[in-house]
Amino acid sequence: MGLRKTTSNAFGPRNLGGFGFPSLSQSLEKQHQRMLCGHLRAADKVGHAIVNTMSALQLESGLIDPFLHSPYKFSTWVTDGWLKECWRILDKHRLTLHSSKLWVPTTLHANDKSFMQTIAKTNKFENGQLCQINRCRIYLKVITISDLSTACSKQVNQRRISLTPTPVDPISGLSKAAQN
């Protein structure tokens, strides 16, 4: 009879008869966070590239709050990658990352909401449908609900959806907002 070696023996706590080795997934999660924080803090070339990629991911997510502060459930329509994995880890451990270098979209109206976050909260769409809706949102250059509504916020701006340019007053050169 030999001693059976199992995962629980290797990674289990010593007081329960295990060897107490750190879990490989936990080690990988720690390494992800060390790399992210280290490069952002060092502000080296990789750190600048990470900030640029985070800005692109922020835009792709369609969220108006920093995506790393948002629940991971809003990541289903975002491209998989290292930063998305960092997002999952931060959300899993309820951590937030603060940096003045991170870009977030500004809202033009009080109480404006993220279009994608609002759509996702309805729970009426599957992940594939959310990805399609997000692609359309990006094509239309929409981030918030007000980006799709008329100036009075009571209707959907059909010109915005059809990508018809807003008429310009020839005298002042200013756009005329539809007040439907």
C-alpha cells in the first residue's frame, strides 16, 4: 500500500494533512495583479500601453463608470484578453484600481445611464445578442441613453439611428437639435 497523492494532499492546508502548496490559479491571479499594478505605477512603456488598452476596453464596454469598478457580469460583450481576466480577478476579490490616467466617458446630462449596462440589466438578451447590440452601439458611436434620444429625452432620435447628419444652420454654423 502506497500513499495516494491527490490535489487535496498537495494544496490542502497543513493542519488537515496537506502540504500547503499555493494553488496555481491563486498564484496566477496574484501575478496578474502584480503585473498590472507594477506597470501602471512604474509608468513605463508597458504601463502606457496598458493605459491605452484600458481606454479601448472602456470604450468597448460602453460603461460610464471605470470598467474595473463595475461588476464582471458586464464583461460578456467585451473581447477576451488579459485585462478582462484582471477585471474578473478584481471583481472576484471585490478590489478596485484607482488611477488618474484611466479614461472614462463623460456624461452630458444629469442622471444619464450607460446604454449597454441598461440593456444588460433587463435580462432579456443572451450573451451573443449582447455582443451584437454592442457592435451596433459602437457603430452608432453611442455610450449613454441620451446619445440616442432627442434633446427633450422623450423619444429615440431617428436621425441618430440612421446616421443622418444633424442639419447645420448656414448663418451660425451650429447644429440644430431636433426637439421632437
